[in-house]
Amino acid sequence: MKTNGNDTPPRLTEPEPLPCLFVTGFVIQMADEHVTRIIFWVELPEVGDRERELRIQARVAMPLKVFRRLMSDGRKAIRGEH
């Protein structure tokens, strides 16, 4: 894992375990010219009196260059290059 173009990555720590969220959808927003925000949700079906719902699971904001790397790494992972 490289961060900010550095060859030597810092140690990745998890001082408090974070939940692993399952999501079924997302939207990408350009917060401004340098920051991208992704909102993730899970779709809950209609059950009884409750209507179908998209429940937000997480919001993530990141610099545009990190978002571009995320998309690039995602394409490589799908092609089996990672």
C-alpha cells in the first residue's frame, strides 16, 4: 500500500475495530474541486407497513487524487491485476 506517492508505507493500525459494512449502492459527489465524497447505502425492501428504504451506511470524503487512485485500483482488481 502506497500513500501519497511514498514508496515506504506507514504502518497500518486499527486501534479500535471498525465494523465491516455491506452496501448495495452508492453515489459520488464532488464536494469541491479538490474533495470527493462517496455516500454508501443498503437497500431495505418493503416489509409490512414499512416502505422500501435506502439507509445510509457511511459517508467518506477524500482528496481527489485519492479518489482517482481508488478508482484505478478498483479497475485493476476487477481485471485481476491486484
